[in-house]
Amino acid sequence: MEEKISDIRNFVILAHIDHGKSTLADRLLELTKTIPKEKMREQYLDMMDLERERGITIKMQPVRMSYIINSIPYILNLIDTPGHVDFSYEVSRSLAAVEGAVLLIDATKGVQAQTIANLELAKKQNLIIIPAINKIDSPQARIEETKLEIANLLNIKKEEIFLISAKEGTNIEMILHCVIEKVAKPQSDPQRPFRALIFDSKYDTYKGVIAYVRVFDGEIKAGEKIYLLAAKTEGEIKEIGYFRPELQPCSQLSAGEIGYIATGIKTPGKVRVGDTITKMSNVKFQMSNVEPLPGYKEPKPMVFASIYPENPDDYDLLKDALSKLKLSDASLTFEPERREFLGRGFRCGFLGTLHAEILSERLRREFSLNIVISNPSVLYSVLKKEGGELLIKSASDWPEMQAITVIKEPWVRLEIITPSNYLGKCMEVLESTEGKYIETKYISQERILLSYEVPLRDIIIGFYDKLKSQTQGFASMNYEVIDWRQGDLVKLEILIAGEKEEAFSKIVSRKFANQEGKKMVEKLKEVLPSQLFSVALQAAVENQVIARETIKAKRRDVIAPLYGGDYTRKRKLLEKQKKGKKELKARGKIRIPPDIFLKMFTR
């Protein structure tokens, strides 16, 4: 058994978005003959259609490969991880299940902000780092400059960096050999009672919750009874197996291996990421010997949005779908919405706006649900005059200003990496925030790392897109929440035909309230359909209107049938139309189509 553990290597590929991570995984699958040539397709480990369409990895995906060197068969467990900042929690979970990481850098773009963030996570786990520069075949490749950036970042010699082309398959075998030589064998003990760490999970109608596990000690077989230490839940294994990358059943999982356990547990909430699985027999007879494995810090969502089913009858379906998605996305939180402006729905917590966008798309595709999403908002803390702290997840929870003593909001450390010739453009984008400059560092002669501290609300909507467009796609960013600071914030309310539309309310800085209010009513004027009467759109702060737009009434040409004749006949018809519109305006109700909320959200 010890010999088998010494032949296992568990590793991940870390990279910024679009640096060729999924393509490198494809080449490794081909090289190890894990996938037959006739079945091979691009981005093989990106299992969702959504991932292949967008060209990004959303969900981590494990795969078990076999490779022989010097007549020794090695088992290589690779976990392909996402690269976008919103999915960094997926990366941190996969790092706890492995011993090594291939750090992939695009030769045309160099070190990016998310590269540094992922590297810091890997260093905290004491992983062996294997640096590689990808896309060396590209005419835009800046190989020497990128080498220098990585050497400075990792404090290594330039000769230790691999030069590869995942697209062409150049030097991929060297990476594989290096993983086998340098990545440590799993630190596991087959003689100790069985313990496995859950790093992901998904739901199966027949087998219950399927837990993705890294086995640290002992071994387990199908049919055995298991116990989840944190959830204090029992289950009976329906099936165990490996990822090839599809689920492939096997007879047992042993120390050091990565695989899956079909727990037979049908309640999604009972199987949590970071929990430790052990055998029921261990709990009964050797309780003192079975200690939980170090789990994960619970991610704290900082961006909140309400989700409603377009059809009110789909409320229970939405609840069930969110429960199942939470299994494979531990960073998602949801609770029933207390104020039902758009019917019954859920207040959901996300790590960022891309996270929210992807989740809404998954609800539509995987569960055939049409949904409406409110404006995203960050978490605020309000100290009330009568005492006590109130956490605000939605503008609808905002108390009256006279009841508030102090308002606090989350601030983040924002890091932007950009070519030095785009520094001015980056500064222009940052001027639209209430940020505070910290420092500028040169990564190389041509590339700069800008550090700022900014309120989280300034960067959750549109900031990344604006940064990309101003720098022609060359800048990258990463952020992490650092603390809570006092802010001068107000509730911006939107009135449509004199009626407050709470779903469009948002918390904004008093400094930018006029600007934001004007922007919102202008956008509403564009997207709201015309009515048979004129509709006033107003933005208000503390009961004072700060911006207004008017949607003109639809108008039928009532005088078209008249040919010539006395003008008084035309005047009479026009007056009659005007009177009808006035009466309609007094009685009329505006029904806002669900897609309007989505258009306002994705602006």
C-alpha cells in the first residue's frame, strides 16, 4: 500500500482567465491516453455548455490519469480550476486536496492580477509550484520579459521556467515528468482510521449527494456505512469511484487518492464542503482517534441580489434548484425574500456579479427556470440611534436616515496590473471611485502593479468592463475585502408614475447620488415600453426629487380619417383624445415586464 501511495501525484493547474489552462488539460488528457482520440474535443474538462460558450472555467473538475515512466505506472490526479476572481473560492477548495500546482502564464499577457492571488493561495498551502509560460508559438509572445516577471515573483532562476505551447503540444511531456519528479507524494496513512475531506459535491436523483473527496487516511469500500463529522449525519455508500473525468465506479478508495462517494444522503444541506467523512464503525469504537480534517473558511458573500421566478408557481422549483446548486457552489447563500415586491423569491448572496450572472444562467439551462434578478447590492452595517447593529443586504431594509448614527461599508484592496502606457487610462477609471491610492510597483520595465483601496460598491457593477475597454483588454484586476469603514451613503429611490418601485432602489454615495439617479432614469426611459399616457420617471433621495425623465404617451393619429373640412372637427377629436389620456393616467397602473429588471441589472 505504501508503494501505491508513493506512485500518486495530486496537482492543480492555476492560471488567470484565458491563459490556456483548459487547453493544457486537453493535452495532458491526450498524452496520458485518458480520453481516446475519437472522443477528444476542445476544453474537455469544461463539462458545462456555458463554460465552452464563454471560454471560461466555472466549476473545478477533477480527472484521474495514468502514466508510465521507467516501467513505473503513476496515478496523476489533476484538478482543473477556474481563473476568474469571482470563482477564487473554487480554487482555494481544490488546493486543500493536492500537493502541487502548475502555474501557467500567457506569454502574450505576462503575469496578471489573478495569477498573483492564486499563487498566494498555493503558497499558504505549501504546494510545490511548477511555473510554465504558455503560447510561446504566438507572434505576440514576450517570452524573455515574462520569464523575468515570473523569476522575480517566485524568486527563482529563469532556467527553472518551462516554455510550452498547449495549443501545439510543445514541451507538455516535460511538464508531466516534472510533476512526477517534484510534486510530493500524498502525506497519508493507510493504517489509520478512514478519513476523507469533501472538496465539492453534486446531487444525483438515484444515488443522493455525490461527495468529491480526497482520502487522507485508511480505505473505504462500496456498501460501508459512513458518518459526516461536522453534520453529524449517517449514510450508506451506494457507489465509489474515480473521475475519468466521467464517474467510473471502482471497488475501493485508498489513502492519497481523489475520487467520489455516492453517500445515499438525499438531503442536500447535510453534505457540506469542508466536512470530514469517516466510517460509522470508527465513530462507534474509536471516537477518540477520529479527528476532523482542517476544513475551509466559510466564504462570506458580499454581493446580494433578489431572485424571483417569472412564474409565481415555480417558487418551490426555484427553492429546490438553489439547494442543488449550493451543493456544488458552497459560496452561494439564499434565504426567502421578506419583502415580496415581485412576488415570492429569495435573497441570494454571491462573491461577485459574474458569479450572479452564471448562477442565473445555470438556473435557466439546468432547471428550465425563467427568473428575474434585482439590482445587486453589497452588505452594509448600520448602527441605529436606539442601539444595535443592522446588516443591510437590500435597499428595502434601509432605515430612515434620522434613525441612523453610523453607516459602515466593506472596503477592498484592489490590485490592477497594466502596461505602463495605459497607466493614465487606469487612473481615469479609478477617478470614478472614492478610492485611495496606496502604491505603484514595477513588475517589469513595461508593466505596473497599481494598488488602491476602494469601497466594494464602486467595483461590483461595470468597473471591470470599463477597465478592460479603456486598456484594450490588457489590464487585469483582483481584489480582497480588507475591512469596514464609515461611509456617507443614502438610499436612492425610483418613482414610476409617482409610485415607488422598491426593486430599483439602491444604496449610493451621497456624492454621486445625482449622477446615479440621472443615469438610472435615463436608462429606464430607454428600456420601459411606452404607455397610452405619459409616464414620469423620477429619482429621489430623502423625499427630494433629484432627476426626472418623461416617457411620452403612445399616440394614435385620430384625425387621419378626416379629409379637409373645418379645423374645429379636428380640434374636437384631439381634445377628446387628450381628455381620455388624462383619465387613463389618473387610473392607469404600470406593469413592468420581467426582462426590464434584467436589462437594468446587466447594464
